Amino acid sequence: NLLMLALCQLFTAVFLVGPKTECLNIVFDKGFVALVVSTVLVAGAGYVINDYHDVKIDALNKPDRLFVGRIIPRRYTLLLYFGMNALAVLLALLAGKDIALINIGSVFLLWLYSAKLKKTFLMGNLVVALLTFLSVYLVAVYFLENTFLITIFGGFAFFINLIREVIKDIEDRKGDEAFGCKTLPVVIGVRKAKQLIYLITIGF
């Protein structure tokens, strides 16, 4: 997922900022490299704090992929989380104050998602989709070119990730329901959740 995130930003810069003849200058622009690494660190830290809060649920839903407590001791997880976010913000400052502010906001939203919103009806899905949009939009904020096209592509990323998040909730329904999470499939049922996915896909 983190590799896909980095490639998404890279392709956005090369194909939507352009011109493609200047792709090497774009790819190796120091500020842009700092932006990509910073975004990946923020997202990675989001996975870490999400795993930290979801140890019991993940033990039921995906015990073979349990990260916290099996690969890294729980007491070190928060140190890793804060360290990744601190490095991410420092790198984002190299790309610009606006980039840093957006990433700081993303850090807060990822914490809020993992601590509270993930267990609520649809809000968690929308927040993750919004963060996916922002990861694309950061490229427009940095280069200040072709903002309209990049925003459209960000909308694409928003809806694709919203669909993905609902599918993930369907897969994790058993554990989520056992621990009182009010995710979309738990509240309206798997059949209706699938119908919503089809509706979004057709409309999109």
C-alpha cells in the first residue's frame, strides 16, 4: 500500500504536472522527494497506530498478520509511531509550510480514525478516502500546476479508496461486530453494503 501511494504521487507529478520531457527533473526534485517520503511516513505511522488500537480485533480477523505484540512489542509501538510522524513533519517542511500543515492535519485525522472513527458508521471510510485524495492533491500544492486535472484524479482516488474501505469492512465484519464496531456492513448488512459498492462504482 505504501509503495502504491508513492507511485501514485510519482505518476501524478510526471503525467499531470509535466511536461513528460522534464520527468527526471520532477522525479529528482529534492522538495518533491521530501514530499513523497513524508507522505509515506505519515501513512505508515497511520498503519502502526491503527494496529496498536486494533490488537484484539485483528487477532480475530487476521491472526496471521498481527503486527503489534507479535513482530514488535506493544510498548515500542508508540515510540515507532511518534518517531515516524516527527520525521515526516520535518521532511514535509523541506517541501514547504503548506505541505507540512496538510501532513500534520493528516496525522491528526489518522489518529482520530484509528482511535474513534473507524468504529463509527461510514465516517471512518470517508476520512480514509479524504486522506487518499489529499495525498494526490499535495502534488498540486507543491508544483502549483494543473490543479484542476490533479483534483479530478484526486476525486478518482477518493472514490476508489472509499470502495476499497467498504470491501475491507465486509471482510472484517466478524471481528468488528464482536467488538461493537458500527461499520457499514455491521449496521446495514453485507448485501446492502455490496449494493452501495455497486452504486458508487456505476455512478463513478
